[in-house]
Amino acid sequence: MNQLVARSLMRGLINGAKCNRSILCSVTRVELRDEKAAFGRMMSTETALAEKNQKEKSVEEVEKQSKVVFSSYWGIQRPKITREDGSPWPWNCFMPWETYHADTAIDLSKHHVPKTFADKVAYRTVKLLRIPTDIFFQRRYGCRAMMLETVAAVPGMVGGMLLHLRSLRKFEHSGGWVKALLEEAENERMHLMTMVELVRPKWYERLLVLTVQGVFFNAFFVLYVLSPKAAHRVVGYLEEEAIHSYTEFLKDIDSGAIENVPAPAIAIDYWRLPKDATLKDVITVIRADEAHHRDVNHFASDIHFQGKKLNEAPAPIGYH
């Protein structure tokens, strides 16, 4: 009996030990499986992050390489340009070395008295052109200036182009007049770029610009081919009318009829105006530019009237 009891106890202890071992093994396997899964998730996360970072780096490297290849292949790359205070230069349409202080002390009252028949025709033509302009714009000098500049930028381009072609045909220098006239055209265009910052043209005004520019370009082209001296005289009288229009513009600003708003950023940089410059300052420097263009074109016409060519007289390059 005692032996049976002892064997039963021994069998129970052995079976309990086996059960405990199986339980421990099961628990251990579960823990190992969990740790392995957690480690796998951690590794997969790290791998995904590494792949993402590698992909971003690859994209950046490709972009850098493409930029380097593009700029090095053609050899065209804008240099780093800054203002005097070190801030980046914001304009592509003109550079710092093309800016200037306008000569506002120029005599605005100069007038070429028409003496010859050609002078009188040019003078009367400009006066007739002013009539529809006065009727359409009246005292809306912002819109009037915008329209004026779309026309005023044409003669310099036409004259410069024709002188350029003449220089090529004749195998002779232009005396600097090609550059002088193209400078005038560019200066007038900058007047327009400034005015469109202040005045937003309506659709019918844009249509009017297209019509007037198309007619004026072709008419002036023909006139310059037939008689450069008459063409320059017409431009001289047009500039006199421009001075008058901008003077009236300034009167309306002084009277309060037109608000003296802050000057556009493009005008401040182009004419080197102070940071607190206003519309009055902008119109004042534009009027001074028009006075210089008046002098240049009357001077060019006088050269022709004396029976000489433009390249026989020094061109007023940089004369703003």
C-alpha cells in the first residue's frame, strides 16, 4: 500500500514538472515571437524611413545635377546681383547699373519755333493728334500718360532699327545714334511699366492701345524712311506735348484732384528715389526724361536740316 502511494506521488511530481516545463516553454515561445515581431516592425519602420530619406536625397541630387548640367551646358547663369544695402536685386527688366538720378533741373520751357514748311507741318500734325486725346481722356491724366507712353516708346525703336540696318548696308558706324535711340525707347518703356503699376487699363483702353500703336508704328516707319528730319521733328513736338501733359498731371496732384499715393517699387529703384517717394516724385522725374527726349530729337532734326548725317555728330548716349 505504501509503495502504491509513493509511486503515485512520484508520478504526480514528474507529470507536474513536465507540465510546468511545457508551460514555461510555451510562454517563452510566445515572448520570443512577440519580441521577434516587435523587432521586425521596428526594422521595417527604420527601413521605410531610410528608403524615404534616400529617395528624397536622390530627388534633391537629381535636381541639383539637372540645374548644374543646364547652367554649365549653355554657360548662361545670372550673377548674384544686390542693392547697395546688400539685399537681392528684384528686377530682371533692368539692372542696377542702368538706374540713374533724373536731371529735374532741365529747362522745361524750351520750344522749337517752326520756321520751315516741314516744321510747320510737323507742329500742326502733333496739335491735331492732341485733339482726340483731349476729348477721350479729358483730365484723366493717369490713363492719358499710359496711352502716351505706348506711343512715345515707338519712335526710338523705329529710328534705332532703321539706323542699325543702314549701318549694316553702308558698312559704316552710326556714331552712337543706334544706341542713343534705343536707350530712349527703353526709357519710354520703363515709363509705361511704371504707369501700369498705378493705373489699370480697362479692356477698351487696351483695344485702343493696340489700334493706336499699330497705326502709329507703320505711319512713323514710312515717315522715317522718307524724311528722318521730319520724323525727329515730330517726336520733338510730341515730347513738348508730353511735358505739358505731365505738368497738368502735377497740378492735379497739388490740388488734391489726384491722390498722391506712394511711388511703385519699380520707380524707386529705376530712378533711385527715396524710399518714401510719392506719385508726385515719379511724375516729376518722368517729365524731366521727356524734356531730355525733346532735346535729343530736335537736335537730331537740326543735324538733318543742316544737310549732315547723324553719325557726323556725337550721339547723346546716356542723356536722360
